[in-house]
Amino acid sequence: MNIYENDQDHLPKITESELSDEQVLEELQAIRKELGDKLVVLGHHYQQDDIVSFADHTGDSLQLAREAAKLDSEYIVFCGVHFMAETADMLSKPNQKVILPDMNAGCTMADMANRVEIDRAWKNIQASTDEKIIPITYINCSALLKDFVGANDGAICTSSNAKKVIQWALDNGERLLFFPDQHLGRNTCFDLGIPLEDMIVYNPNLKHGGVTPEQIKNAKVILWYGYCSVHQGFTTAQVEQIKKDDPDTTVIVHPECSFEVVQAADMDGSTSFIINTVKNAPAGSKWAVGTEINLVNRLAQMFPDKKITSLSPYQCLCATMYRVRPRWLLESFRSIKRGEPINVISVDEDVKKNSLKALERMLKIS
Ligand code: 13P
Ligand code: SF4
């Protein structure tokens, strides 16, 4: 599928020799003011500070999806990654346009499951058991996978409502197929009382998913092999080191971290959960945070009365989120001003129908 809407999307980028970083920010402010309520800027918590400063609303995936569904502006400029902008397009009104400032801002985890692989796996899995399987997809996936779950009576979840959505699925079927993030699936199912032995990992790169028909028949939960390379960077050794250096430090991580890291940590939850927990903690408290570095650094700036560090000594940066630069945001703003918007995300109507069914189910459950 060609992700570019029109030729404007290929316009040359604004270079540094044309505009300095300061000039970019100045022009962004000026155009933002000029365009007024013609546009709303949504920004995910992992965006860089300069981008967040232009966001009318910041949030986690669920909050931003809810926000997109409420807006009336002609344009929604989505500072986040591709699947988030697609979701916003599906939930927005037909006359609204959703713009992603950099079309290459994808999600490496979302790319770990495609429709052909899911269709093939579904066939394989159904051939191994007669019991009812409910497909659940993490919102970090393409619209085609959302369409799949909608068409097969499944639902979508985010990291902040995964427990509720999975519980709904367990109440409505015998088994679950969860994709693309094995970690969120495993961590949440374990919290809901499903033992690890009842979960298997399906790897589409291996013959028959790397599992036998017998294993599929006996599994309560089939987890897709996908993962987030940013969150997979956190390790139990890092948790042990933090606890050794200062046992009073609370370790809080995102549920995209591995099972072992989540078990070793003191708390886990979505980006909004992490922000609210740290925000409401007493002054002087100490935190080691296992999530994307832009958010961790922002937390440290926002709450200087608390000691906030990254769980990892390495810079766990989401390189695709970081692709949204002020310069590219300016190009989006300029294009709206000229009335020739670039980087418009538009999901096909026939894909939207079932995807919306699954999204609306998620919003109702959570
Ligand atoms: P949240 O829904 O917690 O913001 O997570 C989105 C995401 O992509 C985390 O890597
Ligand atoms: Fe995707 Fe991971 Fe980046 Fe989140 S942090 S957008 S899951 S690659």
C-alpha cells in the first residue's frame, strides 16, 4: 500500500541552512497562532520536549485515541507513530484530516505482525482446536490487524486497559490469540491468574509457528512472538543493581518489558500510570523508571523534588517516535496553511468498518 497521499508528501525537507532550530520554533509558534482552532496537535508521552511544547493534548495511546474521537478541528496533527495516527483517523469525523509529521515514524513492534502472517496463523490454530478463540490485538499494530480482530469478534487493547480487555475475552471464549507483543500479553495474563505453562509463543518465522498442534490444543493463551526493542532493553540485572545501590528506590516499568523485569520491578503500568504514580509520590522519593528516555527525562524535569532516573544506564530511545522533529512539524503546519496538507493518514473505508467495531468494543470495555 502506498502510504503517501499525494505528490506534496515528497516535497524537499526544510534544511538547517534554510532555517535554524530557533527559527523553526519561532515559525511554528507564529503559524500555530495563525491557524487557531483549525488544528489540534496531539502528542504521545514519548515525543521530544520541543514537540510536546506544541501539543494541545498529551497522553498515552488510550487517552489520545479518546481525545481524537472528541475533536472537531479540521486537522489533527498527530505527533506519535503511524498506528496511532491511523487509529485517530478511524475515530475522527469524516471531514477531518489526520496528519503524521513524519511518514516514517512507525513502530518496530507493530511491524512484527502483518495480515498475511496473522491469517496463516489463524488458519493453523483453528485447525488444531475446536474451541472458541478470541483474537486480541495490542493497539500497536496496523489497521489491517485491527480489521482482522473486528471481523473475528475480537477486540483491541492498550497497555492501560489490557487487563479489562483480556478479562472480557476470557469471559467470552475458551482461548486467546494475543498479538503482536508477547510481553504485554504474558504480563497481563499472568496478573489475571493464568500460569506461564498455559501460554505458548507463536513465531510466524518458524514452521507451524514453532509449536505443535498438541501445544496449541493445550494452550490457554497463544502469544505472538513480537516485542518492543526499546523495552526489551531493560534487564533484571539493572533492577538488581538499582536495588543494591539504593534499596529505597522504587522500580517502575512499562508492561512491554519482559516478564522477568516486570516481576523484579516494584510496579508496572502504561505511560500515564507511570506519570501519575511518580507525580503522586511524596517529595524525596526515589524512582528508577523502565520506559522510553524522553519520558523519563521529562519526569525528572517536572518533579525536581524527587530523584528520577532511568532504570537503564543506556539511552532507551524510541527512534521512530524521535523521527517527529520540529522541522517536520513545521512542514505539516505550512502545508495546512497553504491548504495542501501533506502526510495525511487515511485508512481505507473497507478496513475501517471492522477496525472501528473492535476499537469501539475496546472503548466500551475500558
Ligand atoms: P502507552 O499506551 O502506555 O502510552 O504505550 C504506547 C507505547 O507504544 C509504549 O511503547
Ligand atoms: Fe513501538 Fe516500542 Fe516505540 Fe512504543 S516504544 S512506539 S512499542 S517501538
